[in-house]
Amino acid sequence: MMARKAKPLAQPFEGKWRITSMELWDRAAINLVGPGYIEFKGAEGVMAFIVVEAWLDVRYGERDGKPIAEFSWEGTDEGDPRSGRGWATISNAGTLEGRVFFHQGDDSGFTCSPW
């Protein structure tokens, strides 16, 4: 299988972002095992918070004239297989804002700052 190339819209998202807040969990929970983060590396990425560790499959586009990263993910939650989807945009303040969805489970908004 050929690797997908990320579009120029990926550039604002590139790198590691620290999760600073989530709707469903407080900061102590987010950073339970280590600092909560999401990292975009072109068409791939990684996400970790609480006891969730996930690998992302990312697509970039535009929504309402702003770049958006939409992703599916799979990984583990307390060692059990989990999957879901999510999205993120760059706010006017330069933070990353979005929502992560667990397949047949919770969903939560999140805010990140550059690492």
C-alpha cells in the first residue's frame, strides 16, 4: 500500500499538542499516566490521555473556511481495544480545539496548546 501524502492544509496541525482541558475529564485525569497530548505527523498521528493510547488516521480539509483535521483512531483503553473518530481545528487564539468520539461510548470536546 502506498503512503498517503498530507495536503498543505496539514501544516498548521503538524507537531505535538498538549491537552489542556476536556469536557468530561479534569486535568488530573487527563494526565493520569503521563501528559495528555495529540500529535499530528502528516496523515498519521498519536493521541494519549488518561489510560487511552491511540493511533490516528488523519484527513485534512476545510470547514467554514478554516482548516480541519478529521481522524479515525484505534488503540487501547486500560489495555482493552478501542476505536473511534474525531476532529480538530485551529482557533483564532492559536489553540487546537476539537472533539474525540469513542465507538459506542463517550465523546468529549478538548482544547490543546502547542507542546
